[in-house]
Amino acid sequence: MSTTETVAGAAGEASQKGMPQLNFATWPNQVFWLLVALVIIYIVLTKIAMPRIASVLAERKGRISGDLAAAEELKSKAKAAEKAYNLALEQARVEAGKIILATKAEIQKDLNAAMADADAQISAKAAESEKRIAEIRAGAVQAVSEVARETAGALVVALGGTADDAAIEAAVAARLKG
Amino acid sequence: MADEAGGLVIDPMHQFQIHPLFGEGPLTWYTPTNQTLWLGIAVVVISLLMLIGSAPRKVIPGRTQSITELLYTFIHDMVEEVTGHEGAKFFPYLMVLFTFIVTSNLLGLIPGSFAPTSHIAVTAVLALMVFLTVTLVGFYKKGIGFLGMFWVSSAPLVLRPILALIELISYFVRPLSHSIRLGGNIMAGHAVMKVFAGFAGVMGIASIVPIAAIAAIYGLELLVAVVQAYVFTILTCVYLRDAVGEAHH
């Protein structure tokens, strides 16, 4: 006890010698002002600075996560749009194919109808021509046999015979057949 | 002590003298001293940095805002990581500790200034505050179970009483090592620079050597100033974990 007292007593005067850190006479002063400083720092930090920083950090965190969510949403929207576009494209293709097929069928039908029409016309014309030819032919045969009968009758008369119409007819017909 | 060595007068401890700021009068408990001045400067610097830095509240921070936010998240992550979620309510306390120590250490490196953290009185108060907080919170949270941290249940039964004694001693040595580590580091760095400066004063042209040494040590001291503040704070977190977190033995 006595030694500590002498140390403490001597500290005031002998402070120029030993370590100033161990000059316990200055300790109450140091502790007092340190506590004052710490209390001020504590008040400034906890009452003003730290709540502000915390709110800014929270806001930034919220903003970032919000932005990320928005980006995610936009991405999914873009994907949906792409899907819809592809679907529409596919549908349009199918539609176009259908239209092409329908048009082809229609054209074919028209073509077939026109062909049939033309065929009918052609065959009608051909039949008519054939009839005319047959008529002309028949007309010619009749004219020939008539000329032959008349000629044969005249020949018979000229040769001094009597013209037997029936006999001439038969003879001409026989000749014409041969 | 380091009085006379062949005409060379080096008194590396003189820089740590505490004297009244005004006049010569006796040093009472409230007398403003040179230490008070530098404590005040530290308070002003911290307040300005934290207030100016937190004022803009921009989503994209500027320079000062970045510094304060870096400080904030650095300490916040440290507290969360070391003491766990339970210890998060001690975050403001650790923020005060770290900002005060790092600012005092760095301000003390200004030539002609005074580092309050080079005084054992200051670091002892800081360490005792941590010690008392840990002890009181530990008993408040865990009751008598707080003493369980001295009873190493993973050790063989025979060894446990011995380990308990060692743990108990180490627990009470904590504030001592906690405070002397910080104060001693800062004091030693400043004293070494003063010694080299004393050499530089008498060596003539060759004083380029001690001046270069001072420059090198100054760089080291910048590192020490930040690292010791970090060490003090993270040790506080580790001690707090004993009080609030799961037992780690």
C-alpha cells in the first residue's frame, strides 16, 4: 500500500521522467474526457448517421431487387411475345398452305370444266361434220344412181328397146353395189 | 531513461506528455488538455465524415457517402459474422469503438499531433467497457450458465478443473491484453519514429538514413493504425460471442 501511495504521489512531480502513460495523476482527466468524446460520437452515430445510412442501404437493396424483378418480368414478357410471334408465323404458314391448296383445287376445277366444255364442243362439231359428210355422201350416191338410171334408160331407148324401169333399177343397184 | 548518450538527447516519451491546454495550472479531472484537444478533433472528424457522408442519401453514392457506407457495412458484416444474429444489437457500440480508434490512430500520425489511443488510460477504459459489457450481458442472457464457458465439456474429466482455472485466468487477463495491445502498438510506433528523428537531428548529411527509415516506419504505422483498430473491434466481437452466442469450446 505504502509503495503505491509513493508512486502515485511522486507521479505528479516525476512525470517528466518515467512513462507519461503511467502517470496516474492524469488518469481521471483522461477517462473523463474520453467518456465525453465517446458519448458524443455515440449520439451522433446512433441518432443521426446510422439510421440515415441504414435507410439508404435498405432503399438501395429494395431498388436493386425491384429492378431485378422488373427485368425478370420484362424478360418473361419478351419470351411470351416471341412465342406468340412464332405461333402467329406458324399459323400464317398453315393458312397460306391451305389457301394455296384451295386455289389449286379451284383452278383445277375450272380447268376441268373448261376442258370438258371444249371436249363437248369439239365432239359436237365433229358429229355435225360427220353428219354433213354422210349427207353429202348419201346425196352423191343418190345422184349417181339417178344419173345411171336415166343414162341407162336413154341408152336402152336409143338402142331401140323399151325401157323397163324396174329392170334398170335393179341393174343399176347391182352395179352400184359391185 | 534515454537521457544522455554522448551529447545525443532523445526523449521519445516526451511526446506523450499530457499538459493543460491553457496556462500552467494544476491538472484537475476536468482541465482541458492537449489530449482533450485531439479527442475533440477526433469527435469533429468522425461527426463531419458521418454526417456529410450520410446526408445525400443517394442511391448511387458519391465519394464521402461511399466511405461512410463502406465503414458501416464493414463493421456490420463483421458483427453479424462473428457474433451471429444475436450480437447485431451491439453494432452501434462497435461502430463507435472502431470509428473512434481508427480516427484517433490516424490523426495521431499527423506530425506534431497527439494520439489518445497511445495512452493506457484510454485503451484501458475501452477494454474495461468491453469486459464489463461481456460479463454483464453474459450473466443476464445465460444466468449461471455463463460460467459454462469455463468448463470445457469436450475435454477429459480429469483435465477440466485445470482447464477451468486456465480459462478463468485468461478471461480476466483479456482486458489487460486487449488494452495494452492497442496502446502499446501505437506508443511503440510513435516512440520509434521519435528516436529516429532524434538521430536525424545530429547526423548531418548521413541523416538521410534515419529520414528514410522514418518514411518506411510511417508507412508501417499507417497499417498498424488501421489493423489495430480492426483487431480491437474484432476481438470485441469475439468476446461478445461468448456472452450472446453459442458456446464455441
